[in-house]
Amino acid sequence: MAKLKIYGIPRSRASRAMWLAAELGLDYDNIAIDTTGQSREPSFLAVNPNGHIPTIDDSGFILWESMAINLYLAKKYGAGTLYPTSLEDEARTWQWSLWGMTEIERHVLNAMFHRAVYPEDKRDAASADESEKAMQAPLKVLDGAVSKTPYLLGHDFTVADLNVASVLSWARPARIDFGAFPKAADWLARCAMRPAAKTARDLQR
């Protein structure tokens, strides 16, 4: 069987797939495609016509979109461990994964870019503050969800936690204040302390 290929670079959404691969113990080849032009070259557009990363090639099966990739890999290689077996918990896994993208990602990325990434003269402090303000309601939802159980689906870490935590991994450089959300902060720290999460972070250095 051909080795899994993950197209992208660690300092991108591809890190989600790399974290999951480490959790699953999957061996993979990282095809280093960045967003400064390589993702628009014809050779990569033949793999993903959208020109975005990450993309995977799993023995000839091509898939784009980071959340779809992680849900697929977790179900194929981690059913019963990282991926739940009940229909209800599967649906909750999709729910939280999509929630992370729709409720959190845009805001945390905007705050990060305006507080840490853009050159000083390009940063808009008011825009970053507005994004942090917009995160208060979803962070309250997350805080409530992990107030009674250590993880989103219960007592065990799953791909639902990984997917949401991967989005919130940008909260630290974005300098998002979790003071009002202590349970969410504890949950995020638990996810970040996992050995596979450290492995994924080390690839970004």
C-alpha cells in the first residue's frame, strides 16, 4: 500500500492532519507545498484544483479541506479510539468540527494576523479587538461543553477535540484572553500537552 501523502507545510492548516497522523501512528510523506505560489502551480492544481492546502493522497484517494481530511483519516484508521462508533457521537464530532470552522477560525486568525503576523504598520488593533469580542460567545459555549467532562464527547480525547483545538492553537499568538473561560482553557491545555500535539508543533519550528 502506498504511503499517505500530506500536501502542505506544518505552519498551515496542514498541521491538523499532521497532528492526527501522529495520534494515529501513521507514516506519511509531507509534500511541502506553500501558499506563496507553489499551490498555484499546474502540478499541484492537478491534485487540488482549488489551489489550497492541505490535501492528501491516501493510496490514490485524493481529498481536500482540513476538517474533511481529519474526519476521513480518523474514521478509517482510528474507529473506536479517536473516532466514535455511535451514530450520535459521530454526528457530534461533525458538529464540533464544523463549529470550529464557522464560529472560531475566522476571528482567531484575524486577531492573530493583526497582533502577531502583519508588519507593525499593517496591523489594525481595533480589528483584532473586534475579533476577540466576537469569540466571547462561542468560547462560552465551549467552556460549558467541557465543564462536566474533560473532552467534547465525554471522558476520552477524540478527533472532535483535535479539530477544535487545532483551530484554537492560534489563540496564543493571537493573545486571546481565556480568563473568563477557565474550563475551556484547561481543555485546550490538555489537548496541547498530548505527545502527538507536541510532535506537530515541533514540525513548525
